[in-house]
Amino acid sequence: MTAAAAHQVPARQPGGLWETAFTQAEASVCLRTNSKAAFTHATGTLYAYKQTGAAFAHWQIDLLLDGGPAYEEVKGFTDAPTVEIGPRLMAAVLTRPGGRAFWVETLHTLIVTDTQQATIIVRCATESAALHWAARLPRQAITAQLLANGAVYAHTAAFSLGGRGVVIAGHRGRGKTTTLLAGLHRLGGDYVTNDRLLLRTEDEGQLAGYVWPARLRAGTGTLSALPHLADLVPAEQRAVPAEQRWPSRPKVPIEPWDFARLLSGDGQVLGSVSPALLVFPQLDRERTTVSVEPVEHAEARDELLRTRLFMTDPDRGPSSHINHWLWPAPDPAATDRNLGRVVDALAALPCYRIHAGGDPAALADAVGSLLDTGPEVHG
């Protein structure tokens, strides 16, 4: 059962509008739309958030499929400055009383924000445009609130076993997804995230991780090594020799509403996690054995700070894209302070580097043994 399904309530339909409030910790946003398809997409994609129906929320988003704005409403954007709002997607932006207005010509969408009223009005010409915004805007609203309250991004995968969170950190290609999927299937873990967490320290320095919900993307090599997922490998890739599948692109997407097939036993899909173990996978497909190397706290702290929780690869640039175009990013000095607190808490956990090959069962067993018996490593 997914986190969203566990908390979902019927949407009220005043005047034909579909409506629900998403919440995560203290953050909240209400989505109201006249597109059932957009509503279904949002509630299915944002699996990490509780849904409380039409309730109080800090922000209100009205997503309207109404043919889009008329020419007279957008002609003022002709000479307006532009900002990047996504890969190969630009918006012209104007400052207006109480907020800003964005004209996204490619999607024929007008977005008007009012920070005083805490509202966002989105007017779309097509249903495909409404589907584009349906999950992205509520997620950005929730994320902005958590960042303002001390959270920082971490480029990690994570699962939970018996309430103990395993944070799987590292740059691209190190084996985060393989470790995650192996742990879910072999150990019966609960799915948390494949790509990104919002981490912060809370009461008495306790570390909490909140999911940035998104689809999972897995390489064909990883899927081929897991018999229960091998059928997801595209037909044209199945004839490719196994050793050539690991570096292949693009990756295969798995949508949140299909996450149940990743689980085994009583495994669930969660929206948050309490980290108890930090692992740095180092997968080498040529290896035939698994070895576990403890990482001292000082070394873990240095690596986490140097990479800003693996959001940046010092040798290759950003590891995970961040784009705060609707809300401004938090003050850099505040972000650095929050980062330091989170890194200190995360590096204080038992931490291990796992060297493994292409055997998911052996990899999962190594992680499971660390959860059962792993001593804390002192720097």
C-alpha cells in the first residue's frame, strides 16, 4: 500500500472542481482543478504526501483547463526577462502586485502567484499542459516550505526495515538503485525514495528524512539482475549482452502507482524515514564477492560536505537538478548552516562502504547484516 493510498480521502467537487490538500510534516498545499486527469496524475505521483481532502493549507493552487489566456493577457510578456523552469523549458516573468506572473509559451500556460494571499492560479490551454503542472507545482510548494524550515536536499536512495532507515548515498553509477531494489526484494524493506530526500535535524538533533516524490528510474542492467523486474527491460534491450546493459541509456521509468511490484512480504511505500544507517555502495560488475568497509565519522562528514550530500559532483558538476523558479531559494548562509547540522547528524550514524558485484542477493544480505549487527564506527 502506498503512503498516498493510506491517507487518501474522496475529493470534494464544488462546481465540478477536484480538490485535495497535500501535507508533509508542517508543509501543506491545496490543489484544486477542473481536470480529473490532472487530479488523478497529481494524487498518484505525489505518493509521499498525506491527503486530507478540502482542508486548510498554507498555499492554494488553482489549476484550470480553460483554453489558456487570450493574446491581450500575455502581450505584455513580449520583452519580459526569461527564466529556465525545466529542461529545455523557459518562461517569461513579470513582477506584479503581490507576486509574479509567468508566461510559458511552449505550454500556452499563464501562472500568477500572489504571496500575500498565498495563491497560485494556473491557466492551461491543453490537458497535456495541465498534466505537466499537476504534480510539479504542489511538490514545489511543499519543498519550498520544508527548505524554509531547515531542510536540505540530499541525492540519495533510501528504504526502511523495521523502522530503521537505510540511506544509500553516492554519485551516479555507484549502485544506489541496485542496492535499494535488492534490499526491498530480499529483505522485505519499505520503499522510501530512489533519488532524493529532504533531510533536517529536528527535536534533540534527531535526523528526519522527507521524500521528494517522483518516479523511479532504473537501468536495464539492474532490472535484468532482478528476476521479478526483468520483464520491465524493453524488448529491444533483451537481446543485448548482459555486460552491455549496465551502462545503457535511457533508464526505464517506474511510476509510483506501480511501486508495489518492487516490494516483497509486508513491504510498504513510505513518505518519510528515520535514518539509522548510511551506506556508500561501490558496485563493480566484475566482482564476485562482497566486502564491507567501515567509514569513520570524520571521513563520512568530509565526503558529505564536499559533495553537499551528493547533490554536486566536484569533478562533473551538479548530480541532481534543483530549480526554484516559483519560490526563491533560501538564503545561502542559512542553507549552509542547515547543511552543516544535517551532515553532522548523518555522519554520526554507522557508515559503511560496500564493495559488491552484480549479485543483488549478496548485496542485500550485506546490508541486512549491518542492520542486525553493525557496530557504530567512531572517528
